[in-house]
Amino acid sequence: MLTFTPAENFKIVSGEDKLTEYLFNKKQIRHLFCSACGVQPFGMGKHPDGGEMAAVNLRCVENVDLSALQPQQVDGKSF
């Protein structure tokens, strides 16, 4: 479950030394994974307007009530 925010609003508070980057396809998005457990806590890329953005995996953020959110369904197959 992802949410997006401008990169200036995003800050890594711990574990940066454990991150491994993966790039694929057009190599436009930096997919970052924990080298210890394999979870992708976030990715970094550009918004369509060119601004830097972060895609944050809300399952990795403390004190977020996922059941209270109303996620937008996306048909990735149609991209």
C-alpha cells in the first residue's frame, strides 16, 4: 500500500545502510529494498511534472491504521 509525497517531505530515520537499490525497465524509479528482510519500504522517482517524489510503503510506517484508509485501486496490467 503506497502513498506518494514530494522528496523533500521524506526522511530516512534509520537503516539506510541496509538498503539495496534495484533498477529495471527504463531505470527511472529507484526501488529500495532492505538487504536483511527483502521488504521494499520506499522508492524514489520523479512526478510527471518533473519534481522528485518518494513512494512510501505504508506497511512499513509505524502507527498507521491501514484499515482506516481508502486505497485507490490501480489496474497496473493496463499501463
